[in-house]
Amino acid sequence: MLLIESSRAELWRGDMLRLPENYDLGPGSGPVDLLVYDTREEDCGLGLMVVSGDKAGLTWSILPAESRRPGAICIDMGWLKRNWDDWFAYQWGGAMRVIDIARAEILEWDRRMIVETP
């Protein structure tokens, strides 16, 4: 499901964001997946961990406390969309590139599975 077409109000621990390009390899590269995880810190928001590509296992970012929905341990989708350009950008070829939000996808924790390919 495309992030910008989603009617969801939040992203929960275990959900994934699939970015349309790999920030490490630059424009035209394949996608990279980020897992939403609970940092277990009350003074910040949830974190995003890289789970595909050569940076798998590294933290992409830990979001600020204002990214949480009030009273819940999740990422507020409205905040995410409003602040996308600040949190989903990378340096490439001497210039900052913002990852295209229109091509970002949500992989819901309860509607995805890992499959082995030959």
C-alpha cells in the first residue's frame, strides 16, 4: 500500500516502510525497507531500523517525541507526512535528495511475510 494513499492514522511497531530507492546506492537503485521499532525511551518517538541492503541492522533514525500519537506507542501518520522531507533525505553527488514520498510503501506487520526465493 502506498503511504500517501493510506487512510491509516498511525504506524505501529513491526510495520515497515519501503523506500523506493536505497539511500546508500543513490537514484535508480532498488528499494530499502525500514522497520518501525520501539526504542523504549519515553522522551523520544519510535525508531526506524534498516532491514534490507548492506546497511541492514543499522538504525536509520530515532524520531522525536512529537512524532507519537498522543497516548499511544506509534508514529502519527499526519506527523510523518508533514515532516517527511526532514527525515527522509540523504546526500548524493554533493546535493541533498529527498526520497519520493509518493513512491514509499507501508508493509503492515500483520499483512506481510518473509518468503524464501530459490
